[in-house]
Amino acid sequence: MLTRLRRILTGERVAPGSGRGDARIAVAALLIEAAEMDRDFSSIERLAIEDGLKHWFGLSEDETRRLVSSAGVERGDSHDLVRFTRPVKEAYSHEERVALMELIWRIVLADGSVDDYEANLMRRIAGLLYVSDQESGAARKRAAAAAQTEAGLDPGAKLG
């Protein structure tokens, strides 16, 4: 379990788990929800979602696109977060859910800002996944630092 978590956080490809098909759709739907929450689903956010899903599940480009498409259809206009957090909560350990919060924060921070709707969404998702505010806050800081490092910026500078 800790090896899987390390691989997720370092970006190594992880073999998909068995029996987690619903959780795959749910994870992708949560990422899409986070990207669309500010009503500006940018290409940067789409690329961040695809990259995150590739690393999280160890998918190919085509598999990732199919997953994003399927999650978009499943998500539709539904804003019922429980529909997507329940399979995640059942399929993943607490540590994996905290790692997922970091991934979702990366999507939220991809455009360089966090609006009130996004912050509210993140609090709701954290609560539904039984991730504490402190754990979610630490995940946000790690996501912001990773985004700055990837952009070649000083990780000590303030982002999001």
C-alpha cells in the first residue's frame, strides 16, 4: 500500500487495481468536477487531468481519453458528489484518499488560482472522503509546491 502511494505521488506508473472500475470513473469525475467548478475548464486543466489519471491508474493515452470521456458522460449535469465519493471511499485506503486529494488540488491549482466555489468543493470532497481539513490543507501545499517546481518556480513562493 505504501509503495503504491509513493508511486502515485512520484508519478510512477501504477498497475490498475482489480475491482476498481467504478472507482476509476469516480476519480475521473471528481477531477472533471474540480476543473469545471470555476466555469472555466481550460486546456491546462484537461491536460492535468489526463496526466494525473495516466499516473494514478497507469493508463495509456487512449485508455486515459476513454476514461475521461466515460467519466464526463457519467457525470453529466449531476452535482451529486456522493455518487462519486462513495466508490472512492470503498476502494481506497485513507492514505490513498489523501493522495487523491493532492491530485484534485493539482487540478484546482492548474489555472493558478482557487476561487470560492473550488475551495468549497474541496472541503465537501474532503469531508465525504473522510480526509481531515489538516490533511487536505497539507495536500494543497504539496500540490502547490509540485506545480511551482514543474513550472520552474521557487517552491517557497506563494501560489493558490
